[in-house]
Amino acid sequence: MTEPTTPHRVVVIGSGFGGLFATKTLRRAPVQVTLIDRTSHHLFQPLLYQLATGILSEGEIAPPTREVLRRQKNARVLVGEVTGIDLDARTVTSRVLGRSRTTPYDSLVVAAGSGQSYFGNDGFAEYAPSMKSIDDALRLRARIFGAYELAELEEDEAARTALLTFVVVGGGPTGVEMAGQLAELARRGLRGEFRSFDSASARVLLVEAGPALLNGFGERLSARTKQSLEKLGVEVRLDTKVVGVDAAGVDLHRPDGSPERVRAATKVWAAGVAASPLGGLLAGATGLGTNRSGQLPVEPDLSLRGHPEVFVVGDMMQLPGKPAVAQVAIQGGRFAARRISDRLRGRSGADTFRYHDKGMLATISRFRAVASVGPIRTTGFWAWILWLVVHLMYLIGFRNRLSVLMHWAVSFVGRGRAERTVTLRQAGLSANEAGLADHADEAGVARQG
């Protein structure tokens, strides 16, 4: 009688693009997969700015991971913050609600993603939230729509101007998309809804420390993006550094080195990324160094030197020429999963990860986007159509795709923003963080319980 064998145990850390696609690729492999993440959802991060500006709801861009994997019988989902990885014992320690759990593995895929980098100025985060999580986007939504509500109550013109000034830091795709949506919201989405002021009077500044927007798209597309944003009413500041952020505004260094103070109630940080702290933990355990972004060097097959059973994918890995796009994580996760499966089946398979560049896309406004896909370098309506198709294709689940398409129709063809609801607690917390508590009390949005 043959003794039953224990399935090969694969632990995947992170339910983002890398972790989720690694797990799904192993659905027919002779393995038992345990996916561990601190949240219970898979986040489609490229659309977070649409959650923050009232176009989409959180459920449409963050489906429950268990629902996504419900038919994959060899996959298990655990919620927990990973606090330790023992490479010698081959275990992962996670913690949730004060309880620790140790999960053994035979193969490990680390796809914990990245957070926001404030370049050593972590205190800026209190006043200029990033867009890396659902909580970040909902907090920004409260600040954005709350600023308009408070401006309706404000009688002092200077104070109202500060409330209606929005500063976006960072000229990459996230910053460009956020600035464009803030301008569209002011000049189109909210027109005619306020009596004390015209929403179109809102001021949107996009601040970039470098000489061009959308670094990596090329000079021509960068210049056309800048022109399109300025046509929308966005003030684009290039070669301008943010040297201070507080409740009342931001301090800038202009290109000539002179200082400038901009009073603004709402600030958005979209500049720089930092790999998950797990990168530093693995670096300490292996003796490997990390780069300035906290990324780990990996072998050609994405494994860690000296630990062929451990793979690092996505934003956590150092890979020359790797752009910071979701496709890197998706392809890396799939590759790592195939390496594990090939080893178990005794096949050689590909031993070097090769990234297939599928291009970069960014939306500027409704009916206008910028596309750099292979030989195609274009802006305008057809780039926007391509952006729509690609983003719908990578959304998880038919129901989500249909719902997102309907919301896009309402927002882009019409003027509505269907997801503008802000709870009293969110509004109060955001007002306190932004230093607007007195105004929040007047507006009836003081922090609740």
C-alpha cells in the first residue's frame, strides 16, 4: 500500500498582482498554496485615484481574495501581517489581532509590494497622504470633497482659496492622473452645485522635481501631456522641489532656488516608492544589500542567492531596466510559479526571467490619455480607448468589469460622480489631520465617537 505524500507547500506573501498571479498559476500544480496578506482583498492599485475622486467604489477595485480564489481548491488565504521569515527553518510568521501564526513552506514567493517613499520626510505623510491603499484613497476622498463643503461655509476669501487649492506632488502616471481628475472634478463634475463660489475656481498644482512629466514616456509625450493638463487648468511646476509640508500648505523651491509658499488644504503625495520592509528583513537574513528603494538583488530566475526555494517578485526585486508597472509583478509572479511547478515535475523549464514590455499607459482626462506601447507613441482619444480596454482586461471578475464600465459611462460621458459618500468619521479624521478641525465642526463633520 502506497503511503500518502504531503503536497509541496508553497507560501505566497502578498495578494497584489505578483502574489495573486503566482497563486493562480499554481492552480494545477501538485502543491498546497497558502497566500498570506495583511488585507483580505486584492487591490487594483492603478485605479485608486478614481476611488479618491468619486468615480469608483472600493469593491470594484478591491475584490475579496477568497472570492477570487474560491474555485482553486489547492489555495488557502490567511489574513495577517508578516513579521518574520526564518530561511533556515523555512517558516513564515504572521500576526493578526494580537495572535501569531507560523506557517511552514517548501517554496516561498515574496510579493509584498511597496509603499510610498517620502524621501526621508516621513512627517509629510500626515498632511499629504499617498495612494497605496484603500484607506489612503478614502482618506483623500474625504479631504477632497470635504474641502468643497467647507469652502461653501467659508466667508474669508483667502481661507476659501486655500480650501480650494489642491497640490499633487509627483509627475509620474499617478500624479498626472490624479491632477487631471481633480481638474475635471472642479471644472465639470461639480459645476453648479455650490452657491458661495464657482467650483471651477479651484486651483490644481502638479509639482515635479524633475525636468519632465511621465519620465520614461519620451520627450514628445511628456510635452503633450503637460500641454493637455494646462489646457484643463492644471498648473504644472517642473524642476520644483517640495521642501516642507504642513497642515496649511507646502513649501517649494522654484527652479531658480527661490522659495515659495502655497497655502493648500489638500495635498496628495504621488512621488517615489519604497519596497516593503520585508526586503530589509530578507537582506539582513541573507547578507544581501538593498538599493535606495529597499529592493533586493535577485538571481536570473528571481530566486534569492543561496536560497533557490525563495523567489522575490514585483516591486521588491532589483531588475535592471524594470519599469514600475503592474506587468512586472504579473509576469514575475507567473514565472516564479512556473519555476516551482517545473522543478516538482522534473522539467528544466526557463531559468532566466525575461520581462516582456507591454508598454505604459496613463490617462490625462476623459477622452484623452497617453500611450507608449511598442512603436506606438500617441496621445488623445485612441490612447484613451486603449487605456480603457487594458484596465478593464486586468480587472478581476466579470461583475467588476461591468460595474466599472457603467461608472465610467456615468462619469466620462455624463458628469456624475456616483461614489462621493464620505462618512462622518472619515470627514472628521481627515479634517483633523489637515488642520481644519474648526471648520469641520462648523460643517457638522466633526470626528464621531
